[in-house]
Amino acid sequence: MVVPKLLVLSIATFSLSSTVSSQILPSIDKFATEEGGISADVIKKAFNATEEGFLRLVKLSMPIRPQIASVGSCCLVGLITNDELYVANLGDSRVVLGQKFLDKGKATVVAERLSRDHNVSFMEVRKEVEAQHPGDSHIVVYCHGVWRIKGIIQVSRSIGDFYLKKPEFNRDPYFMQFGNPVALKRPVLTAEPSIISRKLRPQDLFLIFASDGLWEQLSDQEAVDIVHKYPRPGIAKRLVGAALEKATKKRELRYKDIKKIGKGIRRRFHDDITVIVIYLDQQKGLSANSTKLGCTIAPVDIFSCKKDKQPLLVQHT
């Protein structure tokens, strides 16, 4: 049984991102082997197994580390098998495709968003959450200029964040010592991923996987234009740099000034940013038998402006 090339990007507080990445890969391998290949159902089972695995860890850790019940992670997964691309996500990390397009005979590169942001700043997501909680007029609250679920969190789907999914954690005496409990009758977040699949086409050039810190500063098209315009080596770092330049201009600062700001304070200026750019010209038509564990054949550039948040990028057979 051959499992396809996998790209896994997970952004989280504490070390949950590495935990998610290390668990979701073998889960996809396991379920794909059992079911004879990759499918949306396989991916959903892998996400659920990762969620359940972290839940078991949270229950064991509550007596010594009750705040773990409030730890959560976005998760963005890409898979390519036999020229079929699958994208699955929880939260507001995003993948954008750059593809060639002919406009009146002139070649250009346009952006196509392949994932759905699960963030209540988008009206369609607010309506989705409100429809799921018809008896709760305060399920989504606008406070301090931002829409948040229960006035706490912007994302509507995640791995973890069990204090917003499991009412028993809010009644747990250990957790009540840590923070203010949230009155829950039912979960207000889910771990159900959005999944899309599409055939790779000759005009598909590259994929940009990134956390929301990039997309808060750059539009999809701006990011695609940068990747298309500049050389491949260091392109992910260039995207991060472009995002930081925009963030500094909004605050009327210089780029070199924001680089000097410490971690805690700097979070006020921009969110953490992790970027992976993967070029597709060596992916198309690649047989699964040519893959190797722990490496990637596709030209890839990875950069994170936060050293302790490392995405996992692998191919697996």
C-alpha cells in the first residue's frame, strides 16, 4: 500500500503543533492502508484520531497542568497522490494556489484559495456558528473591534481547546483554579475539517501554505505575485519579510525597529507567521514509488518568524 506525499502545517501555542504533526501523519498512513488509499473519509478519521489522542493527554495532564485544557491548534494538511491534490484544514491557516492564466493572449499568474478560513471575522462563518446555536444569542460577540465566539476565540474549528468543547473541563476544580470557566451547554468549537480535492493541472505552478499571520498582512494575490516574481531560494522568508513590512507601516514604524521588539510585546504588532512554498513542476506525473520517507522531491522553501514553531514537511511510502 502506497501512501502519497504529505505536507503538514500546524500552528499552535506551546508545543501542540509538533504533537499534531507527529500524530496526524501516522494516522493518515494507518487509515489509508486499511481503506486502500486516500479519501476524504481517511483524512477525517485521521483528524479525529489526532483530536482524541490529544484529549487523552489533556485528561492525564489536568491535575498537574490544568491550563492544557485551553491549548489549541490550527491544522493545515496537503496531500498529493496520482496528480490529485487534497487540502484539509481546521482554523484560519490557509493554502493558496498560484496558476498560469491567459488574459487576452497575455500570460499572468492568478491566486486561487483552496482552503476555507474557519474564523468568525468572516460573515459566512458567523452565520454558520449562529445556525448551530439557535438558542444562544451571545454565541458570537463583537468586542474590542473583533468578532469572537463567546467573546474568547476567533476560530470556530481546531485541534484541542477542550474547555470550549467539553463542558466537564469548565467544572473541573483544577481548571477553575487556572481561569474563568465558560458556561457551556454544548461544544462551541469542532474538530471537523474542511476538505477539498482537485486534479493538478498543467497551469498549476505552486502552493503557499501559511498561518494567519501572513494573510492578515498580504492578500492572496499579493503573496502569489511575490512568489512568481522572485527566485525560488528564500522565497518563504521573502513572504514573511513582506508581511512584516506591511505590519510596520500600519504602525508607522521602520522594519528594523519592529525586529528589535521582544516576543511578548511584538505580538501586539503582528501574529506569528509560518510559511511553506511548494513548487509543483516536479510533482506532476511523479510515481508514488519514487517517494522516500522523511524527504521531499518538490522544490520547497520553509520559513517561520517564530523559531519554536516548526511545520512538518514529509513524503511517505
